[in-house]
Amino acid sequence: MKATGIVRRIDDLGRVVIPKEIRRTMRIREGDPLEIYTDREGEVIFKKYSPIGELASFAAQYAETLQKTCSMAVVICDRDAVIATAGVPRKEYADRKVSSDFEEIIEGRALYTHRENAERISLIEDGGSHYVSCAMPIITEGDVVGCVASVLPHDDDGHHKISSELESKLIQTAATFLGKQLES
């Protein structure tokens, strides 16, 4: 494990402050859930908890179904990284950090639809071969926990196999459904 050189004391209530530099690097925001566990050497480990990550295999099946039935490339993310993909190269997208522009879409809590002649938003930090066509944040119990997005290749000529209205409805339905699964 890498030493950071930062030392913090535990207060009388058992709390410890995670330094701002670490929170920024790890994208830990106020209110984010953290998983706390120990290892055999007595180390205490804090790990970001992803509620949508609990549904990773289910989310992958849902994305696969959308891709097969509607010929849409679909990506499902938590607030920080790609959780499930269908119709895009898995190696290129799986477990990759989302781009700051896509993070803004997630935090916006509303349906995003790419408009013709608008700037194309990349899904992941280092660009990738696809851009976001339609995206809907996954909201559960009032909190944004992730996002469902349909993506198109950057070399796409703009011709969709399905209508943008149907695409929007399918993405909204997927996000709502996954949000309800997390509540139950």
C-alpha cells in the first residue's frame, strides 16, 4: 500500500477526516457511502461503495437485452465508472472512469439527448470511440446513483436505427427500473 504522508487523529466520537486531496482524487463527495473493512494485517480500509455495482450482473443483462432487441449500444454507470456495457467494446469501457462532461449529465438529474450539430460528449475520461446519444440518471430514494446511456460511434453518420423518441423512452425506462430495483 502506498503511503500518502498524511496523518489524521480520531476524535472523541470515533471520526476521522479524509483529506480534501484524497477526496478529490477518489471523487468522494459529501454524503457518498463508504465501505469500511479491515484486512489480516490490521489495516482499516475505506472503499467507495457503489449501490449500482451490487446490480452489475443484472444491469449487464438489461443492457444486453436492450442492445439485442433495439440495436442500441448501451452503457450503465455508477457515479464514477462504467459498470455494464452492451454493443461497445467491453475492454475499452469496462470499469473506466466517466468523463467530467458525462458526470455533469449524471449530476443534472434529467434526461439528456444529444442534439444535431452540438458538441459530442465522450462517456469516459480518455474519450473512447463512442459519444453519448441519450442518457438518464438512475435515481433511488432521491439520490443519484448512476446513469443509463445509449452511445453512438464517433464516426456515426447520424442515422439511428430507432427514433430518438423511442430511444429516450427506453433509456428512461431502464434508469427508472434499475432505480426501483435498488429500492427493493
